[in-house]
Amino acid sequence: MHPRIPHLVLAGLAALPLAAAPAAAQWMANGVPVCAAAGDQSATRAVGDGAGGAILVWVDARSGEPDLYAKRIVSNGYTAPGWPATGAPVCTAAGAQVVPDIASDGAGGAFVAWQDSRNGAGDTDVYLQRITADGSVAPGWPTDGLAVCDTTDVQANPVVVADGAGGAIVVWLDYRSGFGLDVFAARVSATGQRRWARQGVPVCRDTLDQTGAVCAPDGAGGVFVAWEDARYSTNVIPVADIYVQHLGSGGAPASGWPVNGLPATPSSGLRFAYAPTIAGDGSGGAIVAWEDYRNISSGIYALRFDAGGAVPAGWTVGGSVVCDTTGDQVGPQAAADGSGGVVVVWQDYRAGSTRDLYAQRVSAAGARAAGWPSAGAPVCTAAGEQAAPRIVSDGDGGAVVTWYDYRSGNETDIFAQHLTGAGAVTPGWSANGLVLCNAPGDQQSPALVADIAPAAGGGSGCIVAWADHRNGVDYDIYAQRVTGQGVVAPTVDVPAGPAPVFRMLEPRPNPAAGATALGFELPAERAVEARVFDAAGRVVRTLAAGATLSAGTHRLVWDGRDEGGRPVAAGVYLVRLVAGDEAQVRRVVRLR
């Protein structure tokens, strides 16, 4: 027994039966809490676990400075066996760990890359960690990650993809030259061994800045990389092109590719192109899309390259039009369609000053796919703005899109939409998307994985995770699942390990000199009791005495006073909350 936990509280908990988790899902309206630890949790990234669930990574300030944590949730919403309830540490080294990216390791775990300032804020480096399916650090990997590149000056903004052989390829921006940002890459094996040069190999080291790098695997141990390139800018005429490079499995440019890459954009005219996104074509090549201002207002263009750097027939050198209608089209995101083409989603201003979302499918031959409108299919045109779309393939020519949405007013919510391979809204889904979370406070920065495992109750759905401010103090991580048939928070007959009937969140703030908020999540209607105990096991305050509450998020507040309204002494107190036949305890530290 822990010496600071009173016998009375432990006896009360032991007397209550711990019900085994049912086979039905834990998913609930407005999502399940993935991590509600102290401090902000933000910058969520996600990847599928290969079994209908997801592995999430985020930036976590529970210790006061940004660290990285991860968590695997299975297809019914429960935490996967072996993973801590508030996430497994990916890196808690000194300094800030930020800008995470994640890729599958092909064995139920994940690779996580990030920007790391353990060597000083002005000398950030790139690190990589492999986490196994049970939440542990993979054998052979350092506790706080492998230094992929820790040479002089700044290395930043890493992105990571699987190499197809159990390892990973990391791409980042690099200032080691001291004359501008370049793009570098490194390949690392499943056991943490470097396959290329110690500090990475150059993707592009041309003059001026190369920024905004994105990448896609080539299916043969290499990688395609796209970026914004200012090599032809002058003091008088700024230029922003999109360039692409293909590195082979050994880290050198593939046959047919020059040292500093090939241009995707035209070599003349008004050249302001930004925000590249890239997807493999399934045949050893890749398709890159971007926002392009060649006609003053921005449109979306795309180009396909084969493995040898040639542009296949049907595509327009300099970029085929995806959408160039009235208003600006910006911020594209692309996903492979499974047939050699892509589905691209973007933010669209054709209706005026607010952003809507549109999408287009482009075939392997560079043509608009059958059934899709020439200016794109509407994903969401609801009132207010729709922002930060993310997209995944549905495995059947269509795609699932998620975003955060202002239609309810000043607070943002999380929505999702599913378009078929013919550009129509999938039956069961709403014209302007399904609401996944409209809890109080902002929900932002969604991350998305496809849910196509048969055991998950039907394919073409998704699991979405986001940063959530419903507690009104700081951001937590929540997640939600929607099936291919448009059912949100579905029941899934997947066995789960022991899990509580409800979740009691971390008190906020804690320690506290004033009031402390005590949040909890109920999966169904429950009678709730909540009491505060002192270190001797005496009841200090009753906060709830059997009131029946509905399913969803609730909050109790303790003002730091006893039953008589007197301020309690400084020290450690325990809050015991009973919901139905389950009980949980949280510690609260009171300050004078």
C-alpha cells in the first residue's frame, strides 16, 4: 500500500467489483479521451496499427516543457494492452521535442521522427524512435531516440515514411551550409542502424532556400521528395517553384534524376507555387500537387513522374490543372486512389471570403476521373469556415476527409466526409460531413487514419484524433471512430482487456490554491457519487451524492473548502468518484 493513500479509500475501492470490459465499443459521443494529463497535449499525428486501430503521437507539456508521448487505441476505442493510460513516453529528454511525424513499422508499432533541442534551442536536431505494438521502445533503440542528424546548425521539420523493408526514411530541412535551407534524408533499419550517411544524404543543396519538404515511399526502399524551391529568386524577382527528387534505396538520386531534382512547375511565367503534397502512384512513381499562382489567383495543379523522372503521357509538363476556378484554392492534401491516380482535397474560396472544402480525383493518365465535377466535388460548403483538411484513401477509389469547422460560431468542431470513387457523398454520410465532436471549447488539428480492417465492422471508415479544449484549462487529446456506413461512435465486437466503465480525468489545475475542476466521462447514464478525503481517510467534502447523470463529459468543482465552508489546510487530498459499480481516485494537492 502506498503510505500516502488512506486505508479507508483503498478499502472502499476493494469492496467494489471491477467489471471486465464488455466486448462492445468504448467509443462515445464527442470522442474518448486519449490523454488528459496535466499541461497541453497538441500537434497530434496518427498512423494505422494494421489491425483496425491507430497509434497516436503528440507534443506533451505535462512536465512543463514539450516532450513526446504516444498511445495505441484498438478498433473499439480501448487502450491497447501494455500502453499506459496517458500514453507511453517517446522522448522526455532535456529541451523541447516538437514537430512530430509518424509512420508504420509494419509490425503493429510505429516510427516517430521529431525536431529536438536537447543540444540547444539554436541547434535543433532530428531524432527517430521506434515504438513496438505493446508500447515499449524497440530493442536496439536508445531510450530517448536515435540521432538521425545532430550536425551543426539547425535541422528541422522532419517527415517520415516506411521504407518497405521494416525500416524508415526521414526527410528534413537543414541549415548546415549556413547559406540557406537545404533538404536532407536518411534511411534507418528496423533495428536502428543507419543505412545511408551518418548525418544524412542531400536531397537538394541548390542555392537559396528549399522548404516545405514532403515525401512518399517509392515501394523499392527509396523515396520521392517534393519541396518549395527559391533557387531562381533574385533581390528583385522572387520565385517559388516546386521541385521533386527520387532517391534510390542506396540514398543516391535514382537513374534519370539530376543531383538537385526536377521541376514540377513551369520554367517561365509567373512562378509562385507553394504547399506541395505527394503520393506514390503504386508503379514506382509519384504524383505531386500544389497551390499555384500562375493566373494571379491560386489554383491547384498536379504532375506525375515515373521512377526515371519522365512525365507519363496525358500529363501536362509544368502541371495539369486539378482546379483553377474563381477565388483561391489553397493548402492541398493528396491520397493515392489505388489505381495509379490521386484524390486531392483543398481549401476553397470560390464562394467569397470564407473557406469551403472541395476535392478532385485525377487518374493515372492525368485526366479527371469519371463522375467528378470539373471544378471539384464539394466536401463541405456549410456556413463558417472549414480548415486544415486531412485525407486518406478508402481503398476503393474514394477518400475520407476530416477537418475542423467553424459552422457553430466561434468555437471549432471536428467533422468528417467520405466521397466515393465517383465523387459522390457515400450513403449514410451527410452532404456537409458528419460531426465527430462538438463538445464545448475548441477542437483542432485533426489527425486521420483509415479504418479498413474487417474486424472493425466494415471498411472505408476512419479514426480521427484531435487536440481538445473542452475542459477550459488546457488541451487534451481525444479520438473518435466513424464506420464506412457513416455510423459515429459505433459498437464493435472486438474483445478488450480490463477497462473502467468510466474515465476520471486529471484534476485541473493541480496543485491548486483556488478551485479545482474534476472532469469525467460517462459512456452511459450512471448514478454518480464524489467525495474528497483527507490524508487520514476522513470525508472532507461531498461533491455529488448519487445524482443520475447522462452519458458524456461532466465536471465537478471543488473550491478547496470543507462541508462547513472553511478553507482546508494545505496538503494532499484524494477525490473518489463512484459511477455505477466502478470507482476511481485522483490526488489533489492544495496550496495555501
